[in-house]
Amino acid sequence: MKRIYTLILIFCITVGFSQPPAGYYNSATGTGLTLKTQLYNIIKNHNDQGYNAIDNFFTSHDIDIYYEDDNTILDPYSEKPAGADAYNYQPDQANDICGNYNSEGDCYNPEHVIPQSVFSQSAPMRGDAHHLLPTDGRVNNFRSNYPFGVANTLVSQSGITNPTTNGSKLGSNLNSGYSAGYSGTVFEPIDEFKGDIARIYFYFTTRYQNIIANWNSYAMFTPNNSGTVIAQPFLNILLTWNIMDPVSQKEIDRNNDVYQYQGNRNPFVDNNNYVSMIWGAPLDMEDLDLESVSVYPNPAENHQVNISSGFHLTQLQLMNINGQIIRRIENPVSKSSVYTLDNLPQGFYLLKITSDNKSTVKKIIVN
């Protein structure tokens, strides 16, 4: 067990990734639940456009200019970041919007990341674009109102494959490691969008902290709680996903678009430090099946570190302490099973090391 996230708490600084208006967060000066309340006061009272307006938002702003760059609808439950999607939806084709569906690939509709049943389909939650995503209708139905987690033993359901065409899956939660403490059925998106989901939850529990304690029972929320709100182990899952999948350009752009649309922002996209300042860091966790990986020298010498691994590595991501990706290397080349990162600027970093679908995160100091 390793304390791989302590650095985030020790070296928190304020950096805005998106473009909030000058002074937007001036009153966000506290820590813990005080900070959460300060952020609530900043983002509350947004201009609710209503649920029926969201399709027009999707066709204007949830467009794939990041992966295939083909201007189709960007659906996190069908998008394959490293290859061709199994199907696509066109923003100018009204019949791509559900309607009726039988199979995955028939049509898309609005996915409420926080299920509507939690807040009884009430406004303004039902139409809040920050937690509405365009997703395949059949997969949306497949996900249902299950909580998010780490799917282990998969469950079957007629009319859909599991995992879905991009690898999203439904199954019993892996009751060990960073997801220990829950064994019920969960839905797991692919790694590319796990951080997106986490930051949506942090936004939602902040924006609605004044009423959330009165909502219906939901596994991911602590009953009658308007403070931390998110229940263990789901808090630990979301905190871990927030680190594993840092803020992306897609999220930055969407945050700006939603601000123009309804007049409030997701603070945890603008400044990801707010997550650890309110909820802390993930509980100690074992490296994800990559125990033989070592990074040396650390602190780095001559702005260079080596990564020794008995596994073939498929990706290296160097992130600053705010979660911003500084360098990403796909299929890095090794020499005698040693990978080298050089020309590293001075600072404190997190290095995400990936082998196929397994990852670990290491702390790096460059003097």
C-alpha cells in the first residue's frame, strides 16, 4: 500500500484550466466544506434552460473534434479513443435522436449522469447540462440508475453485449482495492471518461447541496447529508478516477459552452485542486497490478528519470499536481526494459504508467 496521492494535498496551488470570467472564484478562499459552500454560492441560481432544450445543445456542442474529428455526436459510451467507433450519430439527423430502440447503435438520447429517480425528475436538475450527456439509448437503458464503479463479474441483459462496443460494462463492483466496500451492480465507463464522470459528481453535489439531503435514496450518496454527500466507497472511486483521468480539452471546451448556455461553471474542471481541498485524496491503494514498476532516480537527476518495468508499457502520462497533462507518450520505446523521460522541467509531477488496461501512478520530483 502506498501513499501516492499525498503530493496533491501538500502542494495545492490555484490554476484555472478553463476561462472563467475575471474574479469568478474570488470568494472561494476556504478549504473543506467551507470551500464547497463558497463554490455553491458562486454556481447556484443558474439559468435553467429546461430538459427539452438539451438536444439542441448536444448537436451544437457535443461534437467529436477530439478523436476521429468527424463532427459526429460524441457519446462517451460508444466512443473508441484509439480506433474507429462501431457506429456514429449525426448532429443534423433528427432521426438519430431516440425515439425507439432495440439494439445498441439505433439512436441516442440524454443520459442523466445522476439518475433522474434520485431527484424525482425535478427542475432545475433534470435540465442541467453539466450532468447531461448524449449517449446511445440502449446503453443508457442498460446503465439504468446503477451507480458507477469498477465492474467485475459482468451481468447479462437481453439485446445488448456486455461490455458494450467501446468497452463500457455493467457488473458487480470489484469489492477490493480502491473500490472496496460495495458488492452491488455498478456501471463502469472506459478509462478515457472516468474523470469526466467524477468531476460531474463533484459539481452536482456542490451545486445542489442546499436540497440534496432531501432526495431519494441512492447508493452513491450518504442519506440526509448535504456536506460530503458522496458515500464510501464511491467517494474513493471518484477521487481515484479524478486522478487517473485528468481534465481534458474536451471538458474545458464543454465547461465554457455550458457556461454560455446556462450561466454557471463546473469549478472542478476550472481548478481541479478544489477536489482534494474539499474531499481530500483517495485512500491508500495498491498500485494497479504493476507492482514491479520502479521510477529512478527520484528526485530526478539532470532533468531525467528512468522507468523500469517487467511489463510492456503502452502509455506514459506526465501530469502536474493540478492534473494537467504535460506530456503523453503512446507506446514508449524501451532499452533493456527501461524507459527514459528527459528534458523534464523543474517541479512536482504525477506519472501515470499504463500497460494495456492496467495503470499505476508514481510521484516525481524534479529539482
